Amino acid sequence: MAVKVRKVPYYAMEPSIFRGTVWKEHLGNRGAVPINTLQKISFDRLAPGATPPPPPLKPTAEQLKAQQAEAARRKMPAGQVKKQQPKETPKPQSEALEAEDQDKIPEFDLQDVPGAMDKIGWPVAAKIARKWFASPKHIYNDDPNSVQPIDDSTITLKWTLRFGSVQKRYDELVSKKIYSYNAAKEAKIKITRQLKTTFVDKGSVDLSFDTSAFIGDERHFHIDWQFQFQDIPTSATLDGLALTDLTAALGNFNLYVAVGRVDVSAERYFQYDNKNKTKAYCIDPVATITHIYVYVKDNYSFNDKGDGKSQYLGHWNKKDMILSYRAALSDLIDGKKIHTQMGSSEITETTVNLNYLPGDPIDKPVDKRPGFGKFLEKNVYYPVYNSSYSEWRERHNRGGDFMIYSRPQLLKLEKKPLQLNWIRYVEHQNQCEEAPQIRGGHRSTSADSCCGHGYSLGQSRLHRLPTL
């Protein structure tokens, strides 16, 4: 009598006539069969570029004798083998089993994931994944401004704008968010350093500048000149509810804006100190940002949160992937990373029955088994976690986390340049606070709103006037 196995529900991305690619739920008899097996996802394949190990040594006489004895035992009649083995107590079969036992199932190596990404239609995600496998061992330290290996050639800003609502969020960034108070305040801090270097340290009055000379060092450029950003959640990268190449490559990421070109005008004058018989050369600068740089920045890593649980990344085989529990799909849409971390918010725009799915991922290989064939390579999927990549890295001493940048794209603020004023330190300083003046296309001359930054030349050197 055949023993029934309780099937588990899963989600798979499948084509739809009217809606393109969608997540389809497979429930009840259409679910997948969990597999009890000692076989795990394989790490045996050599890392890219690795030297094959030397051939194994010839077996000793004792090893040959043991191998011959084992071969003879296997040739014994089945009845005789059974006599040599203790009888097992039969298990009651009144209920369906949680999983089906199988010693040997089709193999799947972790390095097969990029190939599956190619077959799904995610070539950029596959390229980035292959880069990770081929890179020297390196673990990201979770510090976004730290020194990290960099990939600045795979991802472009233009490419990211093709997906989901990324273009809409980009438009919001460059038309609204760069003009916020906090953005202006941050830009003023960055520009002040440059003005100090030019006017105070070098004594030059030619204060206009551009930052193109600095973009060759992405990390320092980002630290020194970035003043606003726009978060891109995973939900903004989706095609409907289906994952895209951008989802698989970056998941959630940020768009950043940095100072590009700055025109600086300044009122210049002398300030006299009759008591000390000195004079100071002062300026009240007005900086107008006429161009900005926009770029993508994200880390590619497999770090877990440290709570003892490794993030589930789906069940994979050599051709595609499926999701085995309800949180996984909502997690992807929540805005976390497919290649790193996943979130926990609920899906709000879907008709799938999330409550039917188990609360935790199935920590076993599964067999979709849509027909009568069992354990076919195309139907068997292995669970993959962040820890799978960490284990592979330790095994091969390869696998390098890295920082992803797109090349900064210059954008002219034609309609509304961003203007910042510095007003000389005045007598009523204690009644003032820092508040950059922002104007689009014209200069504000009001001295009542803030105490800004001034620079003075006292005798033979330049001094920065006090600032609140």
C-alpha cells in the first residue's frame, strides 16, 4: 500500500496571458513533496579559477581488502542481506508522512544559481553573482563608508530607471528632495569645506568649482560630496508582483545626489579694527549649485542579523526558483534584498492565500512533482540561505562581498538651480541659528533669517569668523 506524503504549498513565477509574469500559488494536491535526505546543496564544484586538487593516492592493501568485502556484500542475494540486518519496527501508516525518504536525489551546486538566473531572464543579477563567486574571500563589515572592493561597471543609473517605479522615485529626488532644508544644510557643509580650502588656505578669490576631478574615487566622492538620497524599496523594482533582474541584482538600494558644479559669487570688503590697528578682508559668498551628480550605491553581501537565523533566499534548481512559505513573498515585496535579507510586512495587493502557507521555510529539498515522475532534476529544488554562501566561502576561501556603484551622471538644474547663502557673522549672533537660504534662480539678500559663514583675513592670515 502506497504511503501518502503531506504536500506543502509554494509560490512560483509563471507567465500569465493578461498580466505578464505573476506569482502563482500551488496548494493542496498541487503542492510540493518535502524530501527526507542526507543530501545537501553541493559545494564540491571548484571555485572559478581554482586549481584542481592532485589525484587521490592509490589505496593500500588493507583499503583494497575492505573495498572488496563491501563489493561482495552488495552482490549477496537480497534475502541474505536482509537476514544480516536487524528488523525495523514498522511505523504506523494511519497519517500522511511529513516528508518522503530518498537517499539519492539530483545534485544542485550553489554555483548553479547564476545559471538559473540566466534562464529566468536575469542576466545582470547572474553576472554579479558570478563576480561574487570569483572574487577573493571578503566579508562586508556593515559600514557603508568603509573601504570595500568596488564594482562600478556592471550597474548603470539608466538601466535601473527601466524597472518598476524607480523612474518616479528618481523624479521625486531631483525635483523635490534636493531642495529640502536638510539637503541644503548638508550641501552647505560640503561646499563650506571647499570654500575654506580655496579662500582661507589658498587665498584665492576664484571660488567657483566643479567636482568632476573627484569622481574617480567613488568612496571619497560619496563621503565628501553626497548631500541627498532616495531609498528604492524592492517593491519599486517589481513588475507587478513579479521579481525582475533589478530585484535579483540589488533588491532595495539607494539613489544618491552629490554636488556637481557650483558658481560662487561674493561681496568683498575690508573690516577695520581700529583698536588693534588691523583690517580683515571678508566675503559673504552665495553658492549656486547648477549641476548635480546622481548615482546608485549598494552593498552585495550575505550577512545575517546575528539572531541565530539565516535569511531564506528561496528554493533553487538549475532552471528557476520557488518560495516555500508565506513570509518569503511578502518579504521580497517589503523591500529587503533577495540576495541578502528579507523583511516581514504583509502583502496588500494580491489575492493569494498567505495564511495557508507555513510560517517558516521548508528546510528540506522539495519535489514539485506535477506528474507521475519522481525526483526529476527539473522538479527538485534545494533551500538556499545566506549561510549557504557563508559556508561556501569558508570551504573554498573565495566569495567576496563588494560595494556596487553606478558611474555618477551629471544633471543640469536648468529650471531651478539650488542657491545657498552665507551671511557674515553679525552682532546679534546669539539670536540667530543656522538656516541656509534656498532660492531657485535668484539671490536672497535678507540678513534677518540666519547667521551664516564668513571668512576674514586678519593681518597675514585668514580666519574663519565664529558661527553658531
